[in-house]
Amino acid sequence: ETDEMMEKSIFLDEDHYFVHTDNHEVISYTKDMKENWKVELPYSIDKEMVLTEDYLLVNVVTFQGDEGYIEALDRDTGESVYQIDLTDYNGLSAILVVDEMIYFFAGESTDPDEEIYSDTFTFHKYDVNDGSLEWEQDLDNTDYSIYFDRIPYADETIYILDNDQNLLALDMDTGEEVWKQEIPLRLGLPTPYIADDKIYLFDLDNIFHSYDPKTGEEISEYAYPGYVETAFVKPVFNDSTLIYHDLQLTPDEDEIEGFQLIATDLEKDEVLWSLDFGENYIFSTQIIDDMLYVLAAHIDDELDKPSKVLKLHPETGEMLAAIELDERMDHGISSNYIHSGVGVTNETLSFFYEYVAYYVK
């Protein structure tokens, strides 16, 4: 438990807890919840923090021309090691760290006095060890990129969508475009998913489309058998197995009366299993070491019933373990509440809601 409400992201390493609060502070606690260090930020962080081997990366981006940066804080002391200056930008994507390199997209306005939104965009690569710039590449028509809550990548390539719904493959070594593929779809999810050596996109007709990551050519499509609301839990993949939710509606289709999980084999085009959650809805799903973890809560937002964490086999749906937390860990069925969240660090699940966080092995 913390004195200030938590925001955006929390982490656990071998010795410390790291939290960001709504008081614009990043705090490190010892395992017995004694404050180790505290860093005050000028504003709330824009995107989730990133924990690396040596640093905690925090970020501040507000209006163009105001103070903005990505800062590396020493995990042990909280001291600033370096800052990446983002003063010239007013939009920032999620931050990706791979092989000791930092990747992100940033947006700026060509006329910040007249337009507060970004209309030009850049793709950046920095060395995580010292914050030195490797390269910066200009991008056209890609403001989707700064709204990503994650950056999809595989085999030294990052995959994003531009405003014209072209799927772009960007080389992580040079930042240059590898290929561009037109996607004539009405997309339900704005970010690609990478699984089983394929790129997946989900459209508003409940169809998953797969693409070749080397060429961008479409491989196949799969009509998902459930009813999906993309504002809720996102899909997860375990090799060729897709696991997603199915909303069960009242006859007049104006209320949700139940949830289930459906697992499908995309290669065989068949349903592997389904699991009815009854009056509990699915708040989050994660795949860790080929196991499925689910955070579920009662469908009634007003009920003070605690959340449950379930461990399932992703290929069979077999329930392997279940625990009930002492509190409810979410704000409600249709909320993107910033004071709640889910994360994974060092094979540990983390859940937080306002002043309380749980870490589950």
C-alpha cells in the first residue's frame, strides 16, 4: 500500500518496488515498504516507465517547447544518469528497449502556435547505456505511432500503421522502411500483433488477418467466433493459438450479461476450448512461459468483490491455479482508469488500483 495513488506502471525487481504516483513522483521502496528514494517530476509521465538492467526510464512530454525528456534513473539511488531531450516534441509513443537500444516515435507541430497536435513525426534510436543518439528518421503520415501503448517488433523489424492504413516494416538497425503494404480494412485494433512468424491485424468485422513479416503480403484470414469489444481486454497469442474474449449480450443487445474466453487454433481454423466466466468479466490476460494468466472481476461495478487471478493452460483451458485477492483491482468494466494497471516484470505479475498493488509469482 502507498500513501499516494499510483499511475501508469509499477515494477518489482529483486530488492525494490518502483511506483509512479499521481503527485508526479517516482518512488523506490524496499521490500518492507520503506522509502528508498524519491524523484519529483515536473509533470505526470506520458507513457509507461521502462525498467532496464541498470535504469528506470521515465518520460515527460507535454506541450511543444515545454520541458520534456526521457530520463534514466539509477535503480539503486534514483540519481539521474542522463536525459534525452524532447523539448521540441508534443507527442511520444511507448518506449521499447531491445539489445541495449531505446526505440520510440515522437511527434511535433510545424506551427505550434496554431496547432497543438503533431503533424510531423520521427523515429528514434538511442543507446540505453549513455543516452547517445544512434539515428533519427523522418516519417510521413504516421501519427498513429505516437498513440501506441506498445511497439510491435520481431527479427530486427518494427511494424506500425500509418494514417492511410499502410502497414510499415521499419529496420531497427537503420530506421529505414523495409516495405509498405496497403491494408484495405476497417481496423478494430490499431496496433499489429506478432505471433507464430506472422503479423496479425484485427478488423471491425471480427476477422483476424495474417501477413508475411518479410514481404507484407497477406497470408490468410480467420473469422473470430465471439463477439468482441476492442475497448476491453486485448488478444493474446501462444504460437498459433489465439485467446480472446466473447461478450454475451442481453436479447436487446444493450447490456452485457456474461463473458467467456475462447481459444482458437489459427492454423487449423478450429476452436480448442471455451471457458464461461459467468458474472465475472476479464480485465486482463497475459501469456508468461507458455501459461495463460487472467485477472477477473465481478461484472457489477458497484459490488465490492475482490478480483481473482487465474492460471490456465493455453492449449486446453485447464484451470491450474486460482487465487482471490483482498481487494478489487480495477475501476470497472469499460474504464481506462489511469490509477489501475497490469504489468509483468521478471516473471512476476503486478496489479495496482489507486493505493494498493499486488505482485503475484
